[in-house]
Amino acid sequence: MSGLLAGLGRLHTRPMFGGHGFYCGGVFFAFVLGDALYLKADAQNRPRYLEAGLEPFVWNKRPSLNYYRAPADALESPDAALQWGREALGAALRARKKKS
């Protein structure tokens, strides 16, 4: 899956949650768990996930509003993957800036 997101820049992965987390420029923006890719969401891009009917990541029976499952087209189309990946990275960068 990292090949689909390669257009974002230099990526690296780390093991997490029994899957792998994706980082771009040291910013965590996505992870793969099983066969699902989850992307970072925030108030700005969350409506797009909701409009597409995508499900949030669920941990300990609690849904997270911070990560949503990527749509099927993002796993099949490099262009779609790049667009969704850019939005997820943007959400991660906004969250990072907010913490600073």
C-alpha cells in the first residue's frame, strides 16, 4: 500500500496495532491493519469520509473520529490514493500545528 501513497513524499512505516503506521516527513497520517487502510481525519476533511459512507476506526468498541477506512477506489487507483492521502496528511499536519 505504501506504493499507492509514494507520491506524497518520502514515507516510512513502523509497526503498530498489529499493523503498520505510515509517516511522511515524520508526521503520522495513516495505518494499515489487516487488509484495511485508515486515514487521518479532522473537522476539515471528516465530512468527505462521512459523505462517502466510510467507517471510522474502532478500538475497544469505541469509534475514533480521527481515522476512517479508506474508500475502495483509493486502494485501486493511484490518483485516488494520492488525493485521499494528501487530505489525510493535511489533517495530520493541522493536528500537529494545533498541538504546538
